Amino acid sequence: MSLLEVNIIPNSNENKIIFNEKNEITKIKINKPAVDGKANKELIKILEKHFNLKARILKGFSGKKKLILLE
């Protein structure tokens, strides 16, 4: 079980995970709009595929800064 804090960028041209110089995830571009939970659903899909773990949002349902639980 891990916690991940990320900033998302909805309405991007592509889905892309952005890493910093320490190889930590800092931002995630999402090609879905932040309307009706579409960006949140796409974020979960991206993270579950990348980590091969179940993901869920703990904080930040309506903001760009998210706290994610990976298990």
C-alpha cells in the first residue's frame, strides 16, 4: 500500500506521466475534461495500468492536486 500525491493537468492532448529528476511522478496529463468525474476516472485507469495496482482517490476529487492510494 502506497500513497501518491500528484497534480493533474486535464484537457491535455495526451495521457502522460511526468517524472522529476528523482524519477518521482510529479504531474499527470489527462486527455479528458475535468467534468462529471471524467478526468478522475481516466487518472485511475492510467495509474492502475502503470503500477498494475488498484488505485483510488483519497483527497482532491474536485481539485487538480490529488492524494491517491495504491494497493
